Amino acid sequence: MNSVYLARIQQALQFIETNLNTNLSLSEVAKASHFSEFHFHRIFKGVMDETLNDYIGRRRMEKAANKLVCHQDLSITQIALECGFSSSANFAKAIKLYFGFSPSQLRNPAKVHVKESKIGKIQSKYGKVFSPSDLYPTHITTSDMTSAPNGVELGENQLKMGNKMDVKVKNLSEQKVWKLSSVGGYEESAIYQTWGQLIDFAQTRGVDETAQQRFAFCYDNPVLTPLNKCRYEAAIIMPEEAQSTTVSAPYFMASIPAGKYAVHYYKGSGADAVQAHLRFYSDWLPQSGYEPDHFPIMEHYLNDARVDGFVEMEIYIKLKAL
């Protein structure tokens, strides 16, 4: 894919994210990407494998669901207005059509009755089976697990549901990184392929595989977003002497911004890591005196899951004061 095309589509996606609460038009998004309005919808569909309207609608629903879960202090009407809906009735209808459940059922899965549930667009269009209970942490302890991956004994710091989270708050300085986006979202094979490419790329630029510091930028909640649509970027810290160089698509350069981050250690299966993410939001953040800054979750990998069959990592969430 031409690097100019990739950069312009990325500009369009950033514009959409910033303006999800408005009535976005094709002409506005096309203008943000510097593509001709006449051709933009075809280019967008070709790159994203999704029409512009479907993409905007999906992201709006995902944002709304996250607000319903993470901002229990806000009323459903407040969230509806913040997400660009004219009324709570229109909001409820849209949520029901997309997820198959009402806003109150997303907020309180105990209200869900099997007879009342319907197949929403998330399943009929994207093939993703969805349940409101998946939005909240389950109660998993080490003793509940029948065996550790590959027979490896999981450490004391492994995520244990029901126990107090061991979270450290760290101040980070800015770090320059090389990045590569996964073309298959959070699909395991796509993630492994992405890392294989980026690891080789960094080695050709003088950063030995054993010395690489590897981070992933995880933008989406796989409970709400189909795995192949989740936005995942692999990243490797650049040495100082390489920061003046340029790279071409599909690789690009970016930064981990300076700031305060909450950091939690996790060791276990990749599939269960989402529980650690959920616990951050449900258990630790409300009591912390912080709120998440506008930056994606990062995963700092301490091992090679392709070799070990399990993930050992630190989960980073950028913070700001309440």
C-alpha cells in the first residue's frame, strides 16, 4: 500500500475519532484525508474493508458502550447527548439494533433475560457473538485454572480476580518507536505476523532481537469490536542514533508520550489478558484519583509469546488527574 494512501487514511480515522459525537459527512472526512470526495468512499472501503458509514456507526456504538460501562456516574441521557444523539430514545433504539440489548442491560447484565435478547448488527453483520456480561471482569483465580500454559507455573503477580490489584504509577519520558499495524486486528496469527516483520525490520537497523523493547498499542475492546477490526500496532523503541532516519510504509515512526502511567504485571494466556484490562477500569481507576488520558492501552512484552505459548507483560494506561 502506498505510504501516502496509508497516511491519508490515518488522517481520516483520526478526524472521525475526534468528531464521533457530530453528524459526520462524507465530504468532511474526505477533506480531512485530502482525497477527492468523488473517490474517497471507494478508497476507504478498499483500505478498511468496511464502508465509511459502517465504520462510523460501529465506532460510535463502541464508544457509547464503553461510556455506559466505564462512566456509571453519568445517566443514559447524558451519554446519549455526549455521543451525538438527539434523545435517549433514539440512543436506546440504536444500541438495541446494534448490540441486541438495551443501554440498561449493557450497564446491568443482571437485567438480561434470554427471551428478551435479540441478534444485533454486531452478530448479523460482523459475526461477533456478544453478551453484556463480557463487558465486566469475571472472578478468576490461579486455583480456578486447570493448568498453566505449556506447564509453566504462573507467578505470584499473575492477575487474580477478587484480590487487590498490584498497580504501580510510573513517570515515563518520551520514547520514539518504529511501528507496524496489524492487518488482521487482534487475530493471533495476524499479531504474530506483524511482530515477525517488525522484529526483522528493527534487526536490519541495528537493534538485535534480544535487545528490543517491544510495546503494543491496543486501541479497541475486543468484547465490543470484532477481532479483525480491532486496531493493534506493534512498536519497538528506536535507538537515539536512528531517530533522524526515515522509514517508508507499511512501517512508520511515532512516540510514546511522556507522562504518568499506571502499570500492572500480567502473565497468562493472551485470550485472558482482556480481563486485566477490564479490571483496571472497574477496580483500580475509580479508587485511584486518576482518570485515563486520551491514549490507547499499551502492552509491554517481557517474553516472546510465539515461542513460549503464553504472554508475560506489563499493561500501561496513561493517566491524568481527575
